[in-house]
Amino acid sequence: MEEKDKENVLNMIKDRPQSLCKMCGKCCRVVTTEDTYEKILEKIENGDTYAKDFLSIFVPFKSIEDARKESAEIVDNILKRTSQKIEDITFYKCKYLRDDNKCGDYKNRPLLCRLNPFSPWSIVPPNCGFQSWLDEQKELKIKEIKHQKDNLKELKELLKIAKTQNQIDEINKRISKTEEIIAYYEKYGSKEW
Ligand code: SF4
Ligand code: SF4
């Protein structure tokens, strides 16, 4: 994960109510990622520590059928909700998950565990304690992005009447920042909001 993305994720989860977690261990038992397995390997080659942490704890299942043997409920929930192509999906299980569903290395768990679920759009397992909260966060985020789109329109109008180079530079800076925020959510459909 790039630093900018990490900052966005940290902002998104800073008020996350950890008490919602039911400690069911499902999100450690069978997971998948937005990136393909090959993309994760490529990111590791390029020095991405987040990707490296991921493959240091998560072991890929050989096939979707193997993952279904671990938990058909979780796999089918993901397959039902994902927009990824089935051939791009790899499922993984954390090697530290214990039989009692607790983490076997809780104190040393990497950042990615502490950030889970990453975003309001994360596909969480059935009955995850975070689902309703994530749905609320999604609505709030959509509202915020709509507001940013209004801001963008206003800034573009202001640019038309800016008189000095300083004003133009300042407005352009704000336009870039706002476009960046909107673009970050494009993968979740921000163009349509
Ligand atoms: S699936 Fe949800 S409730 Fe269960 S351990 Fe993971 S975050 Fe907690
Ligand atoms: S390190 Fe612990 S918290 Fe993280 S995925 Fe594995 S079992 Fe779950």
C-alpha cells in the first residue's frame, strides 16, 4: 500500500469502534485482496512493506475449492459480492489463526490486521460485527465526496475570475487536492455519486 493510501485508510478508521469485533476469526480464516497474487508479488519486489507483511502471515489456498473446504460460507459471501473476475481471485488463510479462532501472535500482528476492515467497501464475512457500522461509514463517505464535487465546481468557477497569478496557483492547488480525493474513491464508484 502506498503511503498516501495508508494515510487515507488511517483517516477512515481512526474512529473505528473496536468493541464491534466479535472475535470470530473469520477475517483471518479466509480472505482475499483487491490485488491479484501476482500483483502482490510484484509489489513486494518493489519494496511495498504492506504487501510483504500480508504474505508473511497469509498462505494462499491452492484453489477456490480448497478455500471452500475451510469455509464455504466465507468464500461464497466474497464471490457473491466481489466485482473481481473469478480467475483473478486468490484466497488465503493466516498461519497464526488458532483453532479457538484467536490470534496466535496478537502482540506482533502487523498493521494490516489492526486496519481491518480497511474501508467501508471491504467485503467482511457474514455476521461480522462491523457490517452495519461499515454501511453507515459508506453513506457518510459518499456524502463527503458529493460535497467535494460541489467544492470542485466552485473552485473551477473561481479560477475563471481569479486576477493574480498567486490566486490562480492557490486555486489550482486546491483543485488538484480535491480531484485527488475524488479519484481515490473512483474504484468504489465515485464518478456516479
Ligand atoms: S470477521 Fe469481523 S467480527 Fe469477526 S473477527 Fe473479523 S472483524 Fe471481528
Ligand atoms: S496475525 Fe492474528 S490478527 Fe492477523 S490475520 Fe493472523 S490471526 Fe488474524
